[in-house]
Amino acid sequence: MATEIRVPALGESVTEAIVGKWFKKPGDAVKVDEPLVELETDKVTVEVPAPTAGVLGDHAAKEGETVAVGALLGLIGEGAGASAAETKSEPKKEKKDKPAPAAAESNGGAEPSRLAEGAAPPSPAARKHLAEAGIDAADVAGSGKRGQVLKEDAVKAASAAAAAPSTSSQGDIKASAAPAFQSSPGLAPSRAFAPMPVPAQNLRIPSTANDAAREERVRMTRLRQTIAQRLKDAQNTAAMLTTFNDVDMGAVMELRARYKDLFEKRHGVKLGFMGFFVKACLQALKEIPAVNAEIDGDEIIYKNYYHIGVAVGTDRGLVVPVVREADRMSLAEIEAQISDFGKRARDGKLSIDEMQGGTFTITNGGVYGSMMSTPILNAPQSGILGMHRIEERAVVRDGQIVARPMMYLALSYDHRIVDGKEAVAFLVRVKECLEDPQRFLLEL
């Protein structure tokens, strides 16, 4: 009896996902808990394991499709084991694959993509291009191995299809005969410039055939779509303002240089900068509670707990895992938690629960070389601290001009709940704690 593979529960408020990549092909033998398919949600990427051993059937959901929680992804049929399944399937494949080249030769090489369609389906990138252009893959001659349609083939086919309608509709009239976005009297408007009103921000002038052949269209991942939507929502909702200050990182750098080897030997984790910033922000949040609060309707929710989000950049986009109860953790525990988050974020192994419930966020653009920026709020939070690169700058100390390792700090905050005075006081407290780390021990 076949076992169903279904989309698992993906966490609170997550109802659908995009099928990212299948690790197994139909007919492959699978083992229990072996990863079968990758699902992209608006928060994390999840691997769906095999619920039982057997032979994988056809994919019920293809790569790039959107599936709801509980939807059928495929079936696992009973088999005599991985080795038996592979032994039985290989001879059949050889028989099917061998006649294909002969057929292609006897046909003079015509329509290679049709003859090899079963053995070499279009590449994922080509499939996306063809789907967007509304072109059947069987109508495109593939240049890849065994007639596989590659992305270049799909781009050329899409460009040719886009150029054909415009040529026929315009006839011998050149595009320059009438201004763009304005139809000539007595002349039917072209498909590219329909006279219906379109919002200015949605207008995109079609590329020429030469430019279109060199463009690449890639569907936004669910994570990237969510990042874009939430950042824009934060701008539209909050009254965001950013306040800056700078901090002399000399004391922290000296402390790290003196104790980093002993710290790593004792705690098994490297002593970084982020732990110091978390500790400094905790001290400031306790004194300025509005920065740790949020607005809910006509009420302000002051949170007497401190869950600090730490932004981590990955290939899929920015994710913000949360260090919970950070005020109850030691510096070593905070560093260990952040290090673990960073590794698992890059591997796509973070759970949804680990990225929810933050009360304040810290983001470090300095690792990419940023000197100064204005971070966008991680709604519904009312504050986010931006770190930047450390560089030696000339400053005045005791009447003397000296070079010191300085960093710009940026606090973006919701001005509806945080006043300018509170924002400045917050940054000053963070600055004081970092320039004199002994304040952590004395809680001053």
C-alpha cells in the first residue's frame, strides 16, 4: 500500500509554501527520514523527510508550485529495498534511452526536444521562462544534452515570441512614428502600450529583443516576498526616524584581544562583538522601556522581558533569529546562541519558532563594510539598532588629536511611541556601556 507524502504543519500563521527542489526522482529508492523535497516558506526553508522506506512515485507537486499545508506532494510505494529497486529500474531505462539517438539521426536531427522530452526535461530556469512566456517546452529546440531545453534556449524562444506580435500589429510602421504611451489617430494601439491607466510605479517599458535576450527573470522566493512586504508595511505604518551616535570601540577590542583565547578555551565559543552589543542594549532597554514596547491599536504594550533579534544574512535573504530571555544569559551563553543561529541560518535549518517573538533587533551591516545606514524597523517592534564597520578616525582626547577605532551607531525607532529624547538617551547608554564594559558587571 502506498504511503502519502504531505506538506507538514509549518508553524503559526504559515499556511502555504513553494516547492523548491526535489532531491529524489520518481522511481528512486528512498530510506526512512531521508530528505525528499525542500519547501520554501515566508520564514524558513523546510526539508520534508520520507515517512517510510520504499520507491518514490510521481511528484504530485512540481518544483515552483505553491502548496497548502496538508497538500499531497507524492507517494511512496512498497519495494524490495533500495538495491532491488535500482536493479529493476536500470535495465528499463537503458532500453528506453538507447533508441532515442537513433531516432534523432533518422529524423535528420529535427525536433530534438520532442524526442528527448521524457529523458531530459527542461532545466528549472528554462521551465520558469517558458511558463512566464506561455510557451510549450515541446515547441522549443533544446541545445543541451539529449535535447534538454536550457535557459538560453528559453530566453531566445521568449524573445522571438515577444517580437513576433509587435511586428505584425505595427506592420511597416516604425515605433518612432508615434510617441510612447500615446496612440496615433486611427491606429490601433500596440499590445506593449495599451491606453488603459496604469499606476506610475507599475510601469515597465518592454525591453528590446536584443536586451531581453540578455535579461534573466527569476521568481522571488517566498522569503524574499515576505521581506519586501514587511519592510514596506513597516514604512507605511510606523513614523520611523533614525538617530545616530558614534562609539569608541577601543575598550571592547582591548578586552577581546586580552581574553579571547581564554574565553574560547573555557566556553568553547569565540568572543565576538555581538555579545557586547546585546549586553549594552539590554542595559539601555531596561532604562528606556519604550524602545522595548509596541503599539497595539490604541494601547502601548510594555514588555518586561527581553527577546533580542539578531539579523543574519543568508543566500536566501535576511532572517532574524531571536535570543530569548537574553537578560538572564551570560555573555558566553549569548555568544554561543548567536554562533549557533548563524550556522543554522546559513544552512536553512532554523525553525519558525526561533524567529518569532522578538522585542528588539540588532543588525550588523559592518560585516559587509557599511559605514552608516538607516535600518528599517522589524515590525511590530519599535526599535532596531544598526552596527557598522570599525575604522580608525581622528578624534580629540584630552585636548590631543588621536586615532581611535570608531563605529557609527544608528537607532531607527517608531516616533509614535519613542520620543527623540528617549532615542538619544538609549544610544548614549549603549555608547557608555561599550566604552566602559565594566558597567556590565556593575549594571551601571
